[in-house]
Amino acid sequence: GQSSTDKTRKRSGKELLELVWANPTDAGVRAVYGDWLVEQGDPRGELIALQLAAPTEKSPRRIQLLIEKHWKHWLGPLADWFKVAPRFELGFPVTGTVGQPSYGDGRDRLLPLLERPEWSTFRELAMPWELVPPAEVVALPRFKALIGLHQLEPQFVPALAAVKAAVTTLAFSFGKTGAVLPEQTWDSFAQLERIRCSPQTLGAVLSGFGSRRLQTLELDLSGGWLNEPFDAWWPKLDAAPIETIELRVYETLVRVTRAGAGFTRAHIVEPSSLER
């Protein structure tokens, strides 16, 4: 009998592309499709081959050139919503930022596009969530690979918790101070590993803890410092069930891990000493 790979190789290009979209985490399907594309002289085949192979001195530049030249074609009708190219892996988009529409009918234009197969390989997205709430997006069939939501406002989290969104990363925008989440909100997210927030949204994030431990809380201090002195926040961070805290100031990162029962003050580097 034929192996499943042999059967896959006999499929048409359209069938292979649909297989990639149906199995967005399967590198083997991607490789077979890449071979077929190379035989057709298609530049995406070259991109898949380059991204599958070990990097060489010249390959990063060639990868960049291929993406710059072809990304809009590969994204199809989605391309109009991206100001810059998404990040590509194995020939397909995985991380990107959907831009704000220039007209007031954004939701009406975006909703039909959410059924497009080109979304299937995205793992992380920032979107204008006020047009399409994230709890709606994660429930759509084309977004089953999506595990990271970026530029969120705290107001969208309770609905995400209610649908038990299978995300590993939630990143909050520099939102308004003073938002509060229901206690134990994070207990509803079985796969959540990382939360990224700013000083403005830290209060909301901390209010949502229950018993579930979070692997990493990343506090981005690049855009401004906390309203309260850091000493006032530290006991709240220390009491929360967090394994590791990362303090980021632009490109500088300080990682603080638990030592025994709690974090120790000695691990902390004040942001003023992080400035380059």
C-alpha cells in the first residue's frame, strides 16, 4: 500500500494548500507543498525550502526579499488590513498586526474576511478588537491555531474567560488605569502561560488572579512608570501566583524568579538604572 506521504504527493497544488490550512501546525504537510511549489518554479516554494533548512550566511536576506516582494499576494484579500508584512514561518504568516480601518464601516468589511483560509496559520494577532471582539474571533474555525492575542483591553477578558479561550499569551495595550477584572478570571484559561501588561493595566491583571499559577508576567515599563511607588506594588506582585516576573524597558529585560516562598527585593533593578 501507499504511505500517507506518497498519497499526499499525488495531490494537486490546490489540495495541498488546503491541507496546509487544515493542518496549520504540521510541518510535514508544509514541506510536501513546498516541494510541489518548487517544481512549479513558485517563489513560495523557495521560501518554504529556505525556512525549513538550516540558516546560511545568505538565507536571511533572501527570505526577507521573498517576503517583501510576495507577502501581499500570499495574504490575498487580507493584505489590505496589514500595514507591514506579518512574520512568516515555513512559508506562511504566523504573527501580525491588523490595522485600523480608514472608514467607519470597518466591522462590515472585516467580518466576511474572517472566513478566509489565509488566517489559518496565524498563531498571534493584534487586531482592532472593538470591531470584532476576541471571544468571537477565537471561536471561528479559521482561527484554531491562534494562541496569542495582542493589544487587548481588559474589558474583553471576561468574555474570553467565558468561552475558555485556549490561548497561551495575552498582551494588553497601554489602556486606561482603574479597570478591574472579577477575581479568579485567570482560572478559566487552562493554557495561559504569559500575560504582558503596562503599568496602566497591571491593576486589572492582578485583580483577576485566583488559585491558578501563571508562568510569566511581563510588565512593560517603556511607556511610563507606575502611578504608585514600586514598593507599593511589590507586595501585590509577590502575593500573586506568578512564577516569573519580567520587567521590560524598551530593549532591556530584567527577569525576576521566585526564591523559595516569594520574590526577593534584591532581584529588582530600578528602571532608572536600566536606561541606556
